[in-house]
Amino acid sequence: MGCSERRKEIKRRRHRRKKVDHFKKRIEKANASEKTAIAEKLRELTPGAEHLITKLELEER
């Protein structure tokens, strides 16, 4: 039997949280072009990316 949909969603959330934490650590040392690249990766990763980008001050749009 496969995983339930609930388990799959929990796994996706945990993975997203881990990736976002990784990007937060990289932002501290990043220059402007790297911050833009991180912002693009966050947009692909999560539906709530715009909120995260403004919170982390990655881009001013």
C-alpha cells in the first residue's frame, strides 16, 4: 500500500521548510545577484514565496 495523501503533504511541507531554512542561511553571505537567484528558487519551491521574499528582504519590487 502507498502512503496516504496526508503523509505525502506532511513530507512536502517538511522538505520545503528544510529548503527555506537552507536558503535563509545562504542569504546572509549572498550578494545581490545571488539573492535574486535565491528568490527565483523560492518562487518555484513554495506557493507562499512572495510573502517570504518580502519578509527576508530579497528583492524590492
